[in-house]
Amino acid sequence: MAYTLILTEKPSAAQKIAEALADGPVKPVNRGGAQYYRIRRGGREIVVVPAVGHLFTLKEETPNRHWTYPIFSVKWVPTYTEKGSAWSRKYYQNIEDLGKKAGEFISATDYDIEGSVIAYNIFRFLFGREDGRRMKFSTLTTQDLVYAYEHASKHLDFPQIEAGLARHQLDYYFGINLTRALTLALENAGGYWILSTGRVQGPTLKLLNDRSREIGKFRPEPYWEILLAGTVNGEPVTAMHAGDKFWEKGRAAQIVDACKGKHGIVEGMEKREHEQKPPVPFDLTTLQRDSYNLFGYSPKQTLEIAQSLYERAAISYPRTSSQKLPAKIGYKGIISALAKQKEYEPLAKQLLSKTSLKPNEGAKMDPAHPAIFPTGVKPEKASSYQKRLYDLIVKRFFAVFGDPAVREMQRAVIKVAGEDFIAHGVRTLKRNWMDFYMPYARFKEETMPPVKKGDAVTVKRLDMLEKETQPPPRYTQASVLKEMEGLGLGTKATRAQILQTLYDRGYIKEKSIVVTELGAAVVGALEKYCPEIISPELTRQFEVEMESIEVDKVKRDDILSKAEGELKKILSRFKENEGRIGSEILKAVVEYEKTKTTVGKCMKCGQGDLRIIHSKKSGKRFVGCTSYPKCVNSFPLPQNGFLSVTGKGCDKCGLFILNVKQARRRPWTFCIKDGFTHKRPAKAAAAPAGDKKPAEGKARAAKAAVGPAVAIKAAKAPGKAAGKRAAVSPPE
């Protein structure tokens, strides 16, 4: 008898679903290194098999050895046929074989546009069918998975599928064409480096570069403030002159002179209470922002940690833009389950004692998933990363059910020699929800002594403070996410990866984001000759239209046809200015290339530099001396992965240490001596000291994680390297 085949996106989800649905014990079946689960439920045989992300990817219909643009003829091909993705073949074959004997097919991939596309491509290309049933769930708890199975819809979620297919093709159109255009422009100017941009990447880089320009143009202006320090009723008090900033030093000095030796009196006192509402539930963007501000985790890191907690059934699906917690999730049940975890027992019991539980919700909605919430399942053997983020999510969930805090604002006017000075105070009268959100509830408390109108003030000191106006702050990884969301750049699930890609490409650096010379050159050239490429308006327009696909208001083909027309116009203008664009970027690329590929001074000749070189003749890369052929000093390198210079010396031999990132492996470092035999794991730069870095995302993250290709020619000859380029996935 034919069985039911349930397709999941990840192995962890497959295991959770199998365990939730099985009437008996669950044992994995291993086939060629790929696992699946064979279970029985209600007398029916069920096979649960994971896809491990995208098993199909877009590719040019008729690839050419030499890059050209524009191209719009694309097709879906198995991911394992692409460079660096051979590992996915075993999962592909496993699913294909299992599909042959299945009688019913159910999609249980993540309920979003990416998960929907993953399932649809497998259904049509491997199962030979265009439709199937669909499980929808927001947590991997047994209760939710059983409900999702028993109430699976009769059809796949075609609006999400259509929106996902449109997004993939749109991003491919923009990414592949614009990346080729930029790279070929550079080649024609005499250089060679993979220069990428995309539908979202370009406008985001422009946003960051605009802020850098603002900071660069800023000229500080001096101003003065007057601070009064004294006592009232025997207690210290400080106040600032009501005039705030004085732009003329002489005017501030006059006031100080007039008030010297004088004492003051409290002329007025105001107290005002107000309620501080609890925070709203976490959506992904606010979780990423708070995680960065509290723990220093990058947005990409936060998403990876949250995903790992979701796969352990500890939290709900993290890729959500919702700030709503529907009652159907069972507030009381979740809080009761959290009460069984010792560290949360007191807070949970306090909430359960309330007569009713009503969350303070935000305005943002997501039709697919609620806001992020804990399920009540404790994540066993959690890393310190996971514990911190889980604690934040639990405390936030508790806090949204708390009563408003009550705060008191105080304002006293102190008159000295006819001049007004203002003293402020603020204190919390009733903490309420803040007690549930400790230590993450951080509010300013300014104590002010109890005063009343007519109280005498003894002036101890008057200080004239010289200050300067400050430039606008640099974006952080947290603040730029908020700005991207406001401008409609990217989606909740892609913004973190877009930002990471800009780091990987060498366009930006540092936590307080600085646009590099290379990033500024790319923006400057495009701004001058082809501004549409970095226009947020065009990107936002397509985002709105893709959202319209999800509600069945716009057809995918119409959007793709419109995008093709827009790109043809943009690329036509680009080609007219190709030489100018390449020339403007060339200098920055040469300097960036030196920075990225110079390992250090050659210890043999003392004249040249040791650099990472890609041989035109053999196609291999190695470390060689720039004084060649006078100096033939060289060292071998690993031929796969992305290399970066660490600037550190080997503690064993004193030579140079390099870092390499390879697909599906942790980064590692090696010494260039003796064929990189001093191999050791690399420390995770973005992670707090002492912790392991969260594992990289699987196929989803890997698709966009390609950094600048380290493919340096000994001599720069335009156009000759086109056939040897590293495969670069089109950026968003």
C-alpha cells in the first residue's frame, strides 16, 4: 500500500514531526548519508523526509563561457549541479526515490515564501505533480504538529508560492545582470574583481553611504550651557539654565557673572504621573535590534540562534513581522509550562494569579505567523548564546501581559538673580511589567530632593560648559535594520543577510558602520551614471507588488515583465557609460585588492610583498612574492573557500596566518608554511569571547554568503578572466 510522504525543510523539523505523529517508537532510516523517518499513525504508513533547504536553484538557460548582459532566460536546476553544492545530491536522490512509492504528498516546509518555493519545486520536479496537501504551523511542539497534520489544507499555498517564485526570479534578474555589468565595466578599465550589487543590496549601500557623507561634511559648532550645583533643604540639587544652548560665549559669561554669589529660590514645582505601557511582542526585526543592543549579536547571528531555538521547539517561528499574539496559542498553557522551569517559576506564578491575561500588542501584522513567543519547552543543553536569547524572549513574553508601569516626572524652576534654572527628576512609582522584563527594562531614574515652592536654594557652583554639536551617528547593525524596514528594503527574513553580504563584499566595515573606499566608489559611480540601480523607490515599488501577489491582486508574469523592461532601460544606460563607471571604481578596487590579498613582507628578499595570487596558467592560487621573477618565494594554498588575511603571525614559526571559509564548515585558520599544516579552527569574530559561533544557516544562508572572489591575476588584462570567474549567486 502506498504511503503518505511528508516533506520538511530541515532534518530537525522532520524528526519533530515524526515524533509528534508516530503511534510507536521513531527510528531514523539512513540512505546514502541522508536520513528520513518511517512511522505509522492510525494504521497508515507515513514517511517524513527533509529537503535541507533549496534543492533547486535558478541558472542562466544557455550559459556562455564569457559573461554578457542582459539575460532574462533562466531555468531551475538541481542545486547539487552548482559549484560547492554537491553535498545536496544525497538529499535530492533520497527524496526522488521515496516519492516514487508515495500515494499522498504533504508539504510541511516552513510556512513562508521560501519554504513554499522549496516544496513546490520538489513537488513538480521530483514528484511530477503540481499540487498536494499543506501543513501550517508556527511551532514544532507536538500539539501544534498534530493539529497541523489533522487539519492540513487540501492544496499547496499558491499565493505564497507565486510570490516566492517572483522574488527569486526578480532577484536573479537584478543580481546577475547588475553584478555582471559592474564586473565587466571594471575589466574594461583594466582590473578584475567580482563587484556585486542587487535589487536591495545597492539601495542599502547608498543609504549607508549617504550617512557617511553627512558625517564627512559635518562641521561642529561650539555652544555653551550653564550648570548650577547647589543644595535645597540640605540635599544636593543640579539644574541647567532654561536658555539651554548659548551660541555666544559672551552671553553665557554675562549670566554666570550676574548670578555669582547669589542664592536662589524655588519659584515653581510640577509633578506629573504617567503610565508606561508594557513592550509589544517581538517580531524578527525588533528581536534583532534588541539582541544587538543588549548582547552585541549581529542580526544574522540572532536569526541563526532563534532558528536553532525554533528547531528545538522552544520558541515559535522567528521569521515573522507580526506583533500580535492571538489567544488561540493558549497564554495560560504556555505560562504554566514556563512555571515548571525553575528560573521562571516566580514570574510565571505571578502572571497566573492575574484575573485575566491580555497582551499589549503592536500594530504590525503577519498573515502567516504570530509574534515570536516561547512555547514552554525548555531548550536542553543550550549554548550560552541560546540561553541569552531564550531568556530575552521569555521575559518579553511575560512583560507584554504585565500592568502599565507608573512613572512620575518632576520639574522645578529655580530663580537666581532673575535667571531661570530648571531641575528635572524622574522616578518609577510602580514597576509592574518592568519586574517581568528585568534585566532588560532599562529606564533613566533621576532623583531630585523633595522641594516645594518658596524653598531656598544655596548655590555652591556655576559652571559654564563648553560643548560642540555632534554629527549624526553612524548606523549600527541594529539601527540600519529599522531604517531598511521603514524604506521597504528587503524582507524580515533577508535584511540581515543583505547586511552581512555588504560586509563580505568589502563595501562596509566595523560595528558602527563605515562605508569603505570601495563601497563609496561603487555608490559614487552608479549615482553619477546610473542612479536607478541604487534607487530605494524602485526596490520599494517591487516589494509592494510582490506583497500584492500574496493576496492574489497581481500576477507574477506581469511583475517579471515589468522588471525586465525596467532592467533593459537601466542596463542600456549603463552600457553607454560602462567605461566611465569602470574607471571611477578601478582605483578603489586596486587599493582594496592590495588590502585583502597582501599577506605581509617577503621574508626571503625583503623587497616585495607576499600576496595571494591566482595563476592564469594553472587556475590555482598560491602565496607569491610581488618581486617575481627576481624572487620565487611561494607557498601553497587551499584551492576551495574564501581566504582572508588576519595580519597575525604564527606562534610556532612566526610566518603569516590566513583564514578560510568553506561551504558547510566552520571557518579555520592556517599558517602559510609547509602547505598550511598548522591548521586550527578560527575564532568567531562576531561572537562574544569564550563562546562558539552559531552554526551557519544551511542552503538559505549559503546561497547569498559568497564573498568577493580571491582571484588575483599577476597581470591585469581586461576581459581575459571571464571564463575563470568564481560562481557568484546573484545578490538580492
